[in-house]
Amino acid sequence: MPVVAHQIEPLSDEQDLAEAVLAAHDGDPLAALRSVIADAEFLHGQLEIASALISPGLARGWKPKFQRVE
């Protein structure tokens, strides 16, 4: 099933990002989760491309991490 991109409106001080994502998907938690996963996969791919194209000199030796460490 294709995931449709949704535009998230700028957040007010009282609203958090999780509520905004859920609202953008009309309260459907499964659709919201699928959208967040699709975004994460897309950004992971972009990070892989950037990592391959950025020279070590430009990044001063910095290497991206592909897994979040808590």
C-alpha cells in the first residue's frame, strides 16, 4: 500500500509533533505510523547518499550514524 505524504502545519506552543502527525492523518494511528516509517526510510536513504558523496575533508572526519543510540 503506497503511503501518501501529508503536509504538517507549523506547531503552536501547545501542540506537540505526535499530535500534529496524528491530526494530519485524521486520527488514524496506523496511517500516521506508516507515514513516519516511510519518512524515516526516505531520510535514511538520503543520509546514505550524502555519506557516499561528502568527502572526509568537507565533514572534517565526521561520519553519519545510521542507527539512533539512546
